[in-house]
Amino acid sequence: MNEKEAIEKVTANAFVDLYNHEMGTSFSIAEYSDAPDIRCRDIKGNIFNLEITLTEDREKDIAAALGRSDHRSIELLRKHLVEGKVGKANSLERVNCLQGNVTDMIVDRILPKLKKDYGSNAALVIRDTSPVCWDWELVIDDIRQMLASQRNPFDKGIWIISFRKDKIYRII
């Protein structure tokens, strides 16, 4: 299993557990696939397909978390702080705001997924990778409005699973 599949598996396991608890269902993972990423089935044979994606507060955050970028390194932070003191750095460059760049980033992740067709009984699950532990309830309506004019192929909804994998939020 490669890294992408491992991330999808962990995300799907947590999402399915939370979804079953909230919706009173009994889905379990039946198969790992490519499009959609995960195929689930319940005890009655009902199908539930999951397409998994990740969101990040800023570009390169996921690469940094996986050790593929020094984007969030202590050395770059120190450099930014020094440059800020001498007026060379943009003070907002490293600031994240749920009602700003973070919401824009999640919408940017959703839009390409809306252009594809994953068949019926499909949900988009977006894993929050930010350790800030955002309260997505605060921006769900904003995200809905930003997506209102888009075609939605996910008849089982678009969901966010929290960073701690302890809460799910239904966007649509």
C-alpha cells in the first residue's frame, strides 16, 4: 500500500465510523479502488462510495507534513521573523484565517472533484490536515454559497472530517 492509499484508508475508516454513528448505518470498507477511492457496503448490501481528498491551510502544508518540503520549517520561520523585523516580509504571509484563505483552499480542492462523475451513492470526504482544529460549522454556509452554482455529482454529500478524526461536517 502506497502513502496515498494509506492516507485514504485511515481517513475512510474514521469517516465510516463517524458516519455510521451519526446516521445509524452499518457500512464497512469493502474495497480500495481508484475512482472512487473507497467502496463500502452495509449488511443489507447497500453501496456507499467515497472519494477522498485532503485540504490544507496553505499550499505546500501537506508536503511539509509528509517531509517533502521545508515550507513550515523552523529555519524558514526564523528567516521570516528576521525579515519582518527589518520590513522585508509580509506579516500576513504566514497567517491563516478560516473565513479567508482556509475556506478558499477547501473550495479550490472541491471544484475539480465536481467536474468528475463517481457514479451513484458517492460522497466526497475532505480530510482536514490542519492542526489548528478548525470549527468548520462557522464557514459551512459560506462554502455552500461558493459552490451553489456548481454541478454536484456527490449524491451522498460532501463532507469534512476534522483533523483529529473525531467529527464530520456535512457541507452539501
